[in-house]
Amino acid sequence: MKFSAINFTCPSCGAPQKFSPATGKLTCEFCSTQTSIEISEDTIYEYDFSEAVSTLTAQKIQSITKSVSCKKCAGSFTLTPYSFSSNCPYCGTPAIIDFIQEITPKSLIPFMLTHKKAQTLFKEWIGSLWFAPNAFKKYLDGDNRLTGYYLPYWTYDSDTTSPYRGLRGDVYYVMVTRSIVRNGRQQQVQVQEPRIKWTPVSGVVYVSFDDVTIGASKTISRTILDSLGPWNTEKLVPFSEEYLSGFEAEEYTIGLDNGFEFAKAKMSFKIEKNIRYDIGGDQQQIHSIQTQHKNVTYKNVLFPVWTASFKWNSKEYHYAINAQTGKIVGERPYSYMKIIFAVLAVMFMVGGFIYMDRDGFLHRSATNSTVIVNPY
């Protein structure tokens, strides 16, 4: 499928403009001319979940080849199936195309962390890691750069009603006789021993959830997506292509209904915590929970992320930086040679202390020894 790219040109020199997290404006990289982004007064709505799921014509995520023609250099290039914002690989001009999914983002959080600041934070984070390979510590010293992504997320609101059944455990103490050995003799003593009284309980807890965020992308692992939060959704602004200029962006690859299954699992932790509080006592056993969700609403949003990947010993490590808060998540590599040398160094130090202590003991023994000479 062919797409015509959307981009924004500088009113002064005609060069492409990109969104600057430092100023919150479109900025020309050639003459530094800045263009303000008109602040929309549109309301950011929550949409009815049940209605959306019932009216979607295709729950299957579409995957098509996207051929894009750059308006600046007329070059043609292909975007990944779910990408709708990128940069021309020939001239670097931002290229934004139309959506293909039925649900489109109506709001986003703009990039608040500049590329320079993100690289500084990432370098500091790498430098703080013990036993990291030297190649990893020098990762950003070469041509490697962080990539700015707007990743798709779902947010869900839900009013939950959770009837439960279980047991409440209350600790009490009883005096029991125990045999102990004291001064070589066996004795009988009275000691307190804890017991638990279990009482059947049942009840209902009500918990309302607001903006439970679920990553809707398969580009980054679920672990990283879930760990990037929390996101301050109060900073959401109505969607505008200007914020995307110069950044990668993609549509959701995890559907609305599947995303809600992740959200329900996320909500269940808080529901269980509230149930345990409701049961009270010293210990709790929960035998059944039957949660019902009502007034479920959703938003399809875009969140800003700086990403990087590092290959070490045939394994690729992925990292992401929350471009709103600066939080860094990802699996770090270890240099096993550094670990081995560190262990050997500790062993040598311990061995040295033992040797010095032993040498000191021998020296003291020799000094304090008494020599008896037989006069006969």
C-alpha cells in the first residue's frame, strides 16, 4: 500500500522541522526557527469498552507493507507494518502517514526528555552497573544513539465488585511443657507456643480503577513495557502530528480486548490486597474471588520512550527510558571475567589476612615461650 508522507517545513528556509522536547515547539535544524504548536482545547474522552469491542469489524491486527514517498527528496522507502511515523532514510526528513487500525490515538504525552539528557542518564546508569563489560560502558561513545519512539498504550477505567470467600487467622498463645537440657540436666519448662484460630469469612470489596496503563506494542518486551511506568496521564494532550515529527511511532499490535485481559490481571493485585485488608486478622486465606467489571472505558494513547539495544556474547539486550520521568529499565549484561577476577581478589585478600593472623600467632607463641635448661 502506498502512502504520501506528511511533514512540516520551516517557514524561514523551507527545511524540515522536528519536535523539540526542550522547547515543546517545532524546530528547524538548519536555521533554528521555532514554530509553536497550537494548543488544542479538545476534550480527552474515555470511550465505552463494550461498545467498541462489539463494533470492531476486525479483531485481527492488520499487517501490510507500507511504501512511502518522501516529499522532500522523492525517495521511496518502506515502513515496518505497524509504524506510522519515521524519518526518510535518504534525507532524514520526518515522514508521517495515515493510520490503518480502526482505533486511533486521540491523545499522547509529548517527549519531555531531550536526546542529550537521555544519553547522559543512560551513560550514568551504565556507569553505575557493577561487572558490566567495558564494551557496554563505551556503548554510547561511538556512533550508537538512542532512538525516540512513541509507543501505543491502552488505558482502562473500571468499577469492580469482588465477592470473596476465605479464612481469617487470629494468632493466640498457649502454655505447653517442653523438655530442655540446662547445665547438663534435663528439665521440664513451660513455654508459650503460638496457635492460629481460623474463622470462615466472606464479603464484598469495591475498587475503582483509573487509567490502568497497558503497553499495546510487541516491539518491546512485555516486561519492559510494564516496568516503564508509572505514567502521569494528567499530562496527556490531544493528538497532533506535530509532536511526532522526527520520532518513530507505531500503532497498537495488542488489541483492545486482549489489552483488557492484561489490565484485569494488573487490577487483581490491588483487589486481593483490599480483600486481605477487609478480612483482617493476623493471616488470611482467600479461597475464591469473583470480580465483576462495570463502566469499563478506555483510551488509545501514545507514550514517549527512548530505546537502545546492545549485543554481547551473541545475546541482544534491550533498554528503554521513560521520556517523561527518565526511568531506565532493561536487562543488563555481565562480564564473567570481571566477576572471576573479583572473586579471586577477595580470595587472595582473605588468604592474606589468614596468613598474617597465623604468622602473628606464631610470632607471639615464639616470643612468649619459656626455655628450661637442665643444669645437670
